[in-house]
Amino acid sequence: MIRQGWPYFEGWPFQERWVQLDGLGIHYVDEGYGSRAVVMIHGNPAWSYMWRKLIPSVSATHRALALDLMGFGKSDKPNPLLHDFPHHARIVSGFIQSLGLRNIVLIVHDWGAPFAMQYVVRNPSNVSGLIIMNTFLTTDFRIPPNVAAKITPAIIKESAVHPENITEETMQAYWAPFPDDESKQVYQSFARMFPDSPFHPSFKPLKEIEQGVTRLSIPTLLLWGTAKAGATYAEKISKMIPDARLSSLNAGHFVPEDDPDNVEKQVLEFLSNHNL
């Protein structure tokens, strides 16, 4: 368990907090004292560090929480065979339930979105707002296995439209959770989690999400970096979720790193406009 000896990370002054879920120590940040909890969930191969520029502004008026998925950041690293959709989704829902969070706003990205959206479609009355960033929520989404297998933390800068804004210190923070080959199995395992048939462990939960989002009545903002991948898939998701609004940003996949000022501006406007 990585709890000691981590260096200071640029822009990361937050106190460490821990919760035990499924026998694993899950690390999270919990800042601010607002009555509304805003929960931020990262994807692969990031950790809660991705939200460091957003947490201070959100926590000024809300309770801002950001967890590290199991195996990422400072959270415990389980056996790589445990990295499947059901287990990760159970950790996310368990986090919300164990902290007793009510009427939450979710800000989700990449794999963090489908993991969290399973909770949303099963517990829509406990979710007051959704902000969804570059992700996939349908069973027909495809990424070539050879591409998925090459994903490392380096992609956070390589996929950026403004890589000059992502410093060497920032990249050191993203590599820090993976000091050896064993720890790297965490993000490598995600290449196997894309569903390639109806019998894949990810297919059934994604189908549940795909069908469930069409019945939601939750204020939803799709905040999508479209500079490299285009807006086609984002438009598809925006049409599936009732009354969702799509905002395209001149950014790559890791939007909070590539265009943090716009992300902050639009998140705060969303919270204000919907009285959240």
C-alpha cells in the first residue's frame, strides 16, 4: 500500500483520507463543507490528481470529493485478475454508500463514467446532477486492442492539444503510482475490459447503462474534448440522455488537464444554473 514516501506533487495540498471497501484501502480527497457533495471519478490511467485544479473552486461552495479507483493513485492494488467492470463499479457505489452521500453531483471521466453510471441508473433519485467527460456508455464502442494495450500515463500528455501546459512535474505525479512492473499491470488490465462479445463481463453492465440513461431526468452536461476524436460519439450520448447539453472543448481526451480553465468555468456555471 503506497501511503508513505510519496513526494510532494505540484498543486496537490490535500489531506489523505481512506475508506475500506471490499477489503481494500481506497484513498480519497474530501474538501469543503457545502451541503451538496460533488464526487469526481477519474479513469484510466489517471488518479484523483487529475481534479486538483477543480477541487479548490468547487470546495469553496460544495463538499468536493475525489477518489482513487482501486489500483490507481494511493488506493490499494488488488490482484490484476480482479480488474473487471463489476468489481470497479462495486467500489464506486460502495464509496458513495459508505460515506452516506445524498443528492450528489457526479463529475466523471473515461472509465470512471461507466463505473459510476451503473450507480446512477440504479439510484437516480440520489443523483442531482451529472457532468460527463470523454468516455463511452454503450456496448458498441470500440477501441482497437493493440491501441488499448499501449495506453500508459504518457498518453495524458501525448493526447493533449496543449501539451506545453502539462509540466514534467505533472507527469511525474501520474507515473508515481506505477513504480514497477507489478503496479503497471493495473492500467494494462484495462485493455481487456472493453466488451468484444455479449459474454464479456463488461457487456451486461454497459447494456444496463445504455438502456438506463434513456430514462434519466437528471440535469446533465457533456463536457467533451473534441479536438482530436471529433464530436460524433459525444453527440450520440447527448441524444440518449434526456435534455443533456453537449459542450465541445478544444481539448484532447484528458480534458481537465488540457483545458482546466474552461472545465472550471463550465462546472461552476452548471452548478449555479441548476441551483446545485
